Amino acid sequence: MLGVHPGVLVVLVLLISAFISPVLDQFKFKRFSIFAIGVSGIVFALSIITILRVNSLGVEYYHFGGWTPDKGIEFIFGELEALMLLLVSGMFFVVYIYNQKKIRAEISKHLRGWYFTLAFMLQASLSGLILTNDLFNMFVFIEISALTTVALISINENRDTVFASIKYLFLTAVGSSSVLFSIGLIYLLTGYLNMDLAGMELIELAGMYPAASSMAMLFMFFGLAMKSALFPLHIWLPDAYYSAPTISTAIMAGIVGKAYIVVFIKVFYKVLSINFFEQTNLANITVIMAGIAIIFGSLFAIGQTKIKRMLAYSSVAQIGYIFLGIALATESGLTGGILHIINHSIIKTLLFLTVGVIIIYTGAENIIDFQGAGRKYPFTMILFSLSALAMVGIPPLNGFMSKWTIAMGTLEAEKPLYLVIIILSSLLNGVYYLPIIIQSFFGGDEELGYNWEFKRLGFKIILPLITLAALILLIGIFPSYPINYINRIVFSLIS
Amino acid sequence: MIDIVVHPNIYYFASIVLFLIGFYILLTHPNLIKKVIGLNVMDSAIFFFFVAVGFVSDGGSPIVEAGSEALTVNPVPSGLMLTGIVVSVSVTAFALAIIIKVYQHYGTINVEEIYVVRSEREC
Amino acid sequence: MKFRDTIVSIITRFMLPFITLFGLYLIVHVHLSPGGGFSGGTVVGAGFVLLSLTYGISMQERKFSHRTSTLIESGGALIYIIVGISAFIYGQPFLSNLPIFPAGTPGRLFSGGFIALLNIAIGVKVASTIVALFDSLGGEDLH
């Protein structure tokens, strides 16, 4: 079977499971959770095979239908794509294992089959989005992921989710239309839809048609920034993260946002690189916007009363870090940016999963209600504290490594103002995370003893939390393996 | 016969004007259904743009016999827009379904009144 | 709302076979003229919606129940993927042209490989989607 590549099988297996799920739902199938764990486990194994294959064989291309790249669609299996595919598959696998008992009960019973249909479609479109090398194929996958994300938010119907989902739908549809317009302009200029070929053509054409190619770059920037929630286009993010059920929030925060940032890197480094970095100063503007995002995200997070909103604004700040690293375009900056994509995905997912346990099991939504939560659920709050400290950037956890590398990047690019911004925002991060940790362990009812919750939560909820926490510690203590791998990616992107 | 000379790029200008009109409708009208209409106008402008990209003046229709060398219009962008139209229809259908739910929960589909209802609930 | 309006029901009974036939023509002639699965499927779906507008929702429920539409939608998509996967057996990438689907001479109906087969699956799926959409969004008032 020569035509089979494990990466293509990832998308196909997910699509097949997404289309089988409604049929299973009609025949009153009950064990969707186990089905989801099985399918995502297979996909995770396939993505591990992909990354091992890329490590040994190098970059590979897969031409759909046997057509050559100038006429047909191709998938590219490079180092960046394999790494991001591993991240997406791993995170979905972990979240599906976490989806047990009371957490599963947040979604009403008759909708569970449809929930997993949407989640499989979302994972298929995100995997395809990362792997594709064709611009229009990328647009189609962006649209599929946008629609399924909105459906995942609004699966429970109440006032908040309905409002958040209509807001998100309008804003993301505007973003997609902008991206499509930009793709049309790129097709008009170069005649190719393939990213590599269009990039090569644009290197000469950007000088001949500066207005058209700059307009293409602007529309693409607007669309992708709207979807990645770069400040000031982050408006949909707090409402969407706050009102969605716990698993949907974990999926959105950890995975969906990161896939769009990977698309940003691919398009702006391969296709529009001349316009972005040399011809206009949009790269500098992005750096300024990222700096504002870092400060204002943390400032908005300090004044929040509900915990999920606070975590959402913290996400806005962290996305600012990632864009700062990407737009600086130095070696350390880009390395730090890509490393922070991985780190932030792991840390934010762990934060939302632990907070989800506390919200569902105790009903505490406001930050004030977290007083004494450390006594009732000490293990969960220990993991929350670990991930919060990693987010602030305390060594030897992984958040420190990526922030340090981005800081090195700002010095390389001779913008020391952003070093000051990074240090200042780390202090601001501490302002809103540390009180929760201290209050949860030392506040509340003083006489209550520590009530370890392993029996109450069960093995299947504890296991994903431990896995993510172990990853945080491992990447923090042994950063050389991921950083060496990412250096290879950066070398191929920048040269 | 008066021969009016039209700029060769008129289709692109028209599509950008339509895009901006659609965007303006989406931004300013407070009624949610009018926002959906604005979104549709924006998408129609993009479809028009793509089809105009494929247009070759003096070209015939792209139905060819084997081995003929006639100049034809490029059919690839029109084919891409079939997918685009389906995506736009899906987004419209989904937005209208959510708007029905918004009406059931808030009693109004005017964005400003929805904000008033939400801020009253917070107090 | 009064159903069984005489003129509308006579015209519907007369027009419905032609609408369906035209929709099927659009679906099958995808490789010869503009059209394809999406537009042809919409026409066929619109025919079913006309049926329910004229005779009330119960008639449409009898001919096209919720379970049928779910099975058809999933079946259409799965046929698409299975046809694509069958290229793996011959050692070629997904959705390649295969010797078992004849390429024929351009201009005739039986040509172009499996394009027509895929578009029939898509057309059926789109028709079922249009009917299901009308059913869920607008159908409640028609009882």
C-alpha cells in the first residue's frame, strides 16, 4: 500500500469517525466516550509515527490524486507540521480521557453523539489545516474548524453561550472572508495556490506590484489575527471561553488558537515574507500590538471576578508573547515563539482542566469561592499552582524557558523596551495568580483537614492531569530536546 | 453608437466596493439579521472577485474539444467558488439558527437592547 | 393556514417530477457543463421543500424521515471517502484516477473517471441537508 502516509491517515480516520457517529447515534449507541478515546488514541499513535518518520526521512510531500503541485493539492510533512500534529493529537487524547463521569454530565445526554461528531470534525480540520500546503485547502479547513468550534460552544443552550456564539460566529466569519479575499489576490498575482510556488513567485512580484501584494498581506493579517485573538481583535475570546462547557474551553484554549497561529507562521514565512518583513513595516506593528496585548491582557485579568474569564484574559496576554516571538523574526525570537506555543498549550489546558474539576464538583465560579478549595481538593490545587507558576515563568518550569528565549530574541533584535515589558508582565501575572493559590490553601475554614480526592475523582480524571504536569516539569528541566528540534524548524523557515 | 471606454479592472473595483458596503452593513446596523445580510453581501463580493480573476477577455467558454487551441476563460476560480458558496450558505444557516435562539432567550434581536438586558442581569 | 389549495397542489403535482429530473440532470452532467453536486442537490432538495410547503409537514415526514436523512448524509460522505481510499489498494495517493473508472472520450456522459460518482453522493447529501434544514428551522409552524 504505497500511497498511504500516516499523516494522511490521521485526517481520514477522523473524518470517517466523524461521519459514523451520527449513524451510531441513531442506533442508540451509548459508549461514545470510549469510542472517542479509542479513535483519538489511534490518531495519537499515527502522529507519533509521523514525527518519527520525519525525523529520519526528512521533509516529505503527499500529492492528492497524483496531480503535480501547480495543479493539485499537496500535504507537506515537515518538522513544524509533524510537531504541531503531535501537539494537537496529544491534547485531544488527554482531554478525551479527562471526559468522565460528572464532567461528561455537563452536556445533556441526547446531544452527546453530536458533540463527538463535532469534536472529531474539529480535530480533522485542525490536523488538515496544519498539514496542508495549498492556500484554498487551508481556507476550507479554517471554515470547517470555525463552524465546529461555534457549535461546540453553543452545545448547551443558555443566555451566555448563545450570546458568545453569535458574537464569535460573526467575528470569525469576517476573518474568514478576509482570508479568502487575500487568497484571491495572491491567485491573481501569482497564478498559483500552492504555498511554496506562490511564495517563490511573490519574491519577484512584490517589487513589481507593491500595492496589490501589500493589500493581500493586510487582509490575510486581519483575518488570521482575528482568529488567533491578537489584541485588539480578541473581543470574542473572554465570552467564548467563559460560557462554553469545560471540555470545549480546554479544547479551544489549548488547541484551536494554536493551530491558527501555526497557519500564521506558515503563511507569513513562506508566502508573504518579503511584504511582511521588508517592504512594509507590518512586522514592527505586530511587535507593538503584541507588546500591548501582553500588558493589557494581564491588566484586564487582574480585575476579573470569575475564574474562567480571568484565565481567558491571561490567554490573551500569552498569545501576545507568542506573536512577539514570531514577529521579531530573529532566531531566538522565533524559537521562543514556537516553544511558547507548545508550553502555553500544555499549561493552559492543565489550568482549565483543574479549574473545571473545582467548578463542576463544588460549583464555585467566582475567584472568591476558591478560598479553602485547596483543603477539599488538595491534589487538584497543587497542580493548579504548578501550572500557574509555570505561566508566571518561574524556573525550572517550562514557561520560564520560552519566556527567556523570547527575551533573548528581543535583545537580538535590538528592542530592549520589550524586555522591560516581558519582565513587567511576569510581575503582573504573579499579581493575579498568586492570591488564588495562597487563598485556596491557607484561607477559608481553618479547622478543615486536607481531604485527598483520589477516590472521589477516580483514576481517569487524575491521569491526564498528572501527564500534563509531568510534561511541564520535563520540558522545564530538560529543554534541550525540544529546543534542538525547534532550532531545525527555525533554520528552515528563516533561511 | 457611443463607445464608452471602461477601465479594464472595473470588475475588481466593483467587487472591492461591494466588500466595503457589506462590511459597513455588518458593522453599523444593530439588527442581527441585517448583520447576516451584510455578511452575505461581503461573501458575494468575494465570489464576484474570484470569478473576475478567472475572466479572460476575448475568451470562449471553457468547454473544449480534444486537441483544440482556442483561448478560453479560466474555469478554476469558478470551481473554487462552488465550495465557497456552500461555506457561505452553511455560515448563514448556522447564524440564523443561533439568532432564533437569541430571540428566545433575550426577547429581542437588536444588539443594543441585548447589551442592556445583559448589563441589567449583571447588577 | 389552509393547505390543499387547489391551484398550488395541482401545479406541484405537475412540476415535481420535472424539478427532480432537472436536479438529477445537473448532478450527473458535472463533467460536461456547469453544475455539479452542490447546485443539483439544492434543486432536488428544493423540490422536496415544495412538497412540504404544499401538503404540510406530515407528508414530508412520511417520505423522508429524520432517521433516513441522517443515514443518507453519513452514507454520502462515507461513499466519497471509500472511493478515495480505494486508490490506496493500487498504491496511489488518495483520490487518484484509477483504471477501473474509465476515462473515456471527453464530451460523452460515461467519461471523466469517478467524478460523476462522487457528485451523485454529494448531490444526495446536499438534498438531504436542505430538507433537514427546512424541517428544523421552519417546519414547526407548518403543522
